[in-house]
Amino acid sequence: RNSKRWHVFLSPRSPKAKPPQQSTILASTTPAMRIPKFAPSRVQFDANPIMATCRLIVMTHFDYDENATSVLSDNLHEASFVPPRTEGDALQFRELMCVLRFADMALKSFFAWSTKNLDGAMATKKIASIEDQIELVKALNEKERLKAEQHHGNEYSSDWQVAHLHLAEMQALQVVKEVAARMIQSIFGAEDSQTLLNSKPEYSMRQAPCPMSYQAALLKPS
């Protein structure tokens, strides 16, 4: 319902761009062909809403000084309730790892989709990074340029549009990953996150969702 929870807003590629006046203008001369560029540190992004969602997902009954159950039950009917933020403890670590994992999984799904559906435009076996997607976009840009020269038109293919859209989505997800990773490093110091995951039970993260049987009580009518 609230787009702020999931969106990272990037600056337009060419704020003053206007549509071509003629259909014979080559696509390579239009702003649409440009590869989007941005500095992650300068992107405006409020990570608090998505972190609050992950805080709720990874919460256990040990959190909030073992009062997590009461914290949730006392606010069960509050539509605007947000789990209280904590500082420098295991809950904050887990919520940041949750954000990082979700962003990483979403990125991998984009990579897999591009590899399966769009990699015919370039000589690569697999899209495994944003850099690979940029090369794919460049290859499609060249393909559209040649098509415009041959047919004197400027209609972009669906593959071209999808590749550019996915690149922007990937860049936004990369921002989310970097925000979470930098916060983990700055808050928890030089100690490797994997060390925390393996050595301290309260910092551990499940590798699979909870069984549905654990959630049965929550699904019963009150």
C-alpha cells in the first residue's frame, strides 16, 4: 500500500529530454539509449520501513528482553504498529541480514530471468551481475541502432524495454544491499557477519521458512 516501503528513487537519465521529432532519428542519439548511472551513496532511500518489516519477520520470543510476545499481543489491533527499533543487538543484526538476503534473492531472480530470456542478444552464457546486465543492454542498444538504420524507424523491441527496466530494478536492489551491508559493518564492527551467525545462537538465521505447523495457531479464528 505504501510505495516508500519498497522503492528506491533514481534520478532520470536525461531530465530535459524530449521525444524525437522524426521517426528516422537513430535510437543511439536519444536519451533512452543511455545506460543509467548513479552513485549509491547519493541515492535517496529511507530504509526504515523495509527494515521494520524484516524486524517483524525475524523476531523471536527472546527479543525485547524476552518480552517480544507481549510487545506483539499488546499491539495486535494497532494498524499503525511498528516493532520498536533496537540498537546494536541481535535483533537489529538479524533484521539487516534479512534485508540483505531479500535483496540478494531478488537480484538472483532477475539474473536468472535475463539469462533464460534475453541472453541471445550477447555472447554470454549467464547473467550473474549488474555488469553483465549492462553489457546485455549495450548489446540490445546496438541491435536497436542497426534496426533503426535499416528500417528508418525508432520503435524499441520488448526485449530492449525489459532489459532496461530490469537494469533499473537491479540497481535499486543493489542500493538496498549496500545500505544493509554498510550498516552491519558500521554497527557490528570488523567482526565478520558469518562469525556472528555461526558462533552466537541469538544471531543465527534460519536457512528455510518455519514449518506451516508452527503457524497453525496464528491462522485459527480468534
